[in-house]
Amino acid sequence: MGLPAIPHHTSLALLLISISVAATPGAQLPKAGTVPDLLIEAPSEFAAARERVESFDRERLRGVMRLVGLTDSGPPIRVLLASEDSELARQVSSSIAGFAAGTESLVVLFPSRSPAYPDDTLEDVLHHEVAHVLITRASGGRSLPTWFHEGLATTAERTWGIEDQARVLRERAFLSHTSLDEVNELFESDDGSRAGAYALAGAFVRDLINAHGPSAPGDIMRRIAAGESFDSAFAQVTKQSLADAEAAFWDRNRFWARWGPFLMTPSALWMIVTLIALAAIIRRRQKSAALRKRWADEGLD
């Protein structure tokens, strides 16, 4: 869960600034063509969690860099493991397992908290938040819509699977036309709404890649870093306005908009289960009949 999805409290901003100013001395210079270094800081109580974070395979970040069009990894990223009695923990919702301050090259993790979708483990949270820092670098620190920031981070972090598809249905993301502006608002809502927002934002970014190629997000980011607005950069790369792309996305998912409400009803679920069971019974009987025929042909019946 990146910085765009948490409240912008003044006290939190001041606290992050103080942490940034107190950065570890002797930080390494940027290394072009490599993945970023992670500088881990943790109290002694999080020795085990620190070990897990330090063993994180940084090569996974190369995929994030390709996705957002970064060729220079930039300076090291500080990863701070914070306890529940820290000021940082008190400044954000208890459901937030981590967040990123992209312009400060800082990731804050709360090892004592259970990750929520789209993350499953502490390593997933780390990957997601570091992705936010790299996205901020790719955009030159310029503003991006929350749905795009979170959609990119989610796409970079995980492979789209059946859980994501099921969650999109369960959170009713595909059951009514939800505008991207509304998705931005969902990120600021309750935990269930945020989960649906992550699923929908990730689905839209994946749809963008499928429609316009894997280089599309990076091309958009380069234009934004050069000073273009998001809407202009999006239109130049995709050759369509954001509104048209949104309409096309819903059109491609018209099946779910039409049949999703029915498929989510108890009656439909029982019907599907029944059909699967009947198919299994029919298949077993066909196999038994074939086996008895073979025995008859061989004189074994």
C-alpha cells in the first residue's frame, strides 16, 4: 500500500522529513543498469523480520524497472522496520502493513501487522512499496493518479491469477461501471473497498498493457517525467483519451457486467457445482463402460 493510499497528515509528512534528513551516512551513489540497493534499518526486536527482508531477491525489481521504463536504478532505498509503538505506526491505519514515501526514497514496513490484499507476505509488501519508489523515480517525482500508481505497483508485484479475478467479482468491481475517479476514492475508503480498488486498478493497467504493449507504461512515464500531464502522456502513447480507454476497458469486460451479478448468486454457484459433479459422474460412467467393453472383447467379462 503506497503513500497515495494513506492519509496525508501534516505530522506524518514532518516525521518523514525528519527521517529523510537523518539518512544513513555514506549512502552509495546510483548504479546505472542495476537494481537498487536496499538499506535496511530495524530495532533489535525485529531481527528475524530484518533477516527476511535482507534475503529478498532484489533481481525481482528488474521487472519493475522494465515495466516503468527505468534504466538507472537510482540511489539506495531505505527500508525502515517500525514497531507498533512508533510514531509512524500511530500516524496510519492499523490495517496498513507498509507504505512508501517515493520522493524520500523511503519504505516503511510494520512487521507486526498482517498484510492485506494484494500482498500475502512481508516480502510482498516490500516488493509493492519499493515498486512505488521506482514509479515515483520514473515519473520524475511528478503527480500520478492513485489508480495508475497502485495499478502499476500491483502489476509489478504479482502475477494476475484466479484470486484476483475472483476478488474483482466479489468486490463488485466488474458488476457496475466504476469510473477511475471513483476508484481513486475507493482507495481512501474502508479495507474492503480498497481491496476492490486494487483489483480494478491492476486489471485496468493489465488491460492497458494487453492493448498497447508492455512498453506503454514506461512510455507514459517518460513523457510525464519530461513535463507532460498524465492525460496528455496517456493520449499520446495510446492514441486515445483516458475516457475512451476507460470505455473500451468496460466494453471488453461486458461479459462480467452482464453475467457477473447472476454468477455471484447462491443459485448460480450451486448450479455450477452441480454441473461439475454431473460431468464427473458422466465421465466416470464412460470410463467404466469403456473398461467393461474392453474386458468383453478380451473374454474377461
